[in-house]
Amino acid sequence: MAGKVETSIDSEVTGLRAVADAVENSGAGCYKVVLPNPYTRVSSDYGAEVGHMYQLFLWSCAFSVSSITI
């Protein structure tokens, strides 16, 4: 039986690693805990999104400068 469990904890009381170790140890090897990496981006196309926003910013600058000089 495979399943997924989501839970929330108070990180000021206990750490994620302690909870993960407790779950894995109590399951006698039946459970595997996967913790999300906080340093990875959720969006796989983050670079493309940044590039698009940069282009929009440049066009915004170009139009704002031309409207000031006219």
C-alpha cells in the first residue's frame, strides 16, 4: 500500500529532520520521508519567466524615457 501523508508541525518546537527520523525509525524501514528542498524553485521554467519579466522591464523603461523627452 503506497500513500502520501501531509502534516504540519511547529518548527520552533521540533525540527523537520527529527520528525522525519522518527517516522522512518518507527516504520522499521517501511516508510520513507521526503523533505522539500527550500532552496529549489517550484517553477521549472523560472529562467524563462525571469527573462520575460526583464524584457517587459526594458520596454517599460524605453517607453517611459521616450514619453519624458517628447
